[in-house]
Amino acid sequence: MLSSVLRSPTAVQVNIEIMRTFVRLRRLMATPGELVEQLTKLAEAVQLHDEQIRIITEVLQQMLEKPEHQIVELGLDGIRKSDRMQGRRCDPMNPTSN
């Protein structure tokens, strides 16, 4: 190896780092299933988050849209708030009548 030829402290350190790198590579190659499993879990989490973000966006869009039906607000006395200004009363059992 390099340290046996050069016999310097730097050559020894470089040789040690080369050996450590090969050991790390061997460990990575020995456990490819673990790496694939982690990548699969990560992909599933991203897919789940994409779906949740899509649902949240749809709900927010629905909240921003104008409601199709008219909401009739009644007070405790049975008078519509819009009619209260004009002094008209309505039937509490049929709030859409005049």
C-alpha cells in the first residue's frame, strides 16, 4: 500500500481513509434491501402528503365559492333579519314565506 512505499504520516492517514471508504462501500452493498425499503417508505410518505394537500386545497376552494342557496337568518322572535328592518314578521315554521 501507499504507506508501505512512502512511509510518511500523511501516507499512513491516506491509507487509513482509503480502507475506511472501502469498508463503508462494502456495508452499503451488503444491505441494499434496507436502502430500498427506506426509499420505498419515503416515496409512500410523499404520496400520502400529496393526497392530503390535494384534499385540503379542494376544501379551501369549496370554502371560497359562494353558496348556491340563500341562508335565512331568524332571530329568537321569529323575524328575519332582513325583514326586521322593514317591520315584517314571518312564520317560524316556514322561514321562506313572507
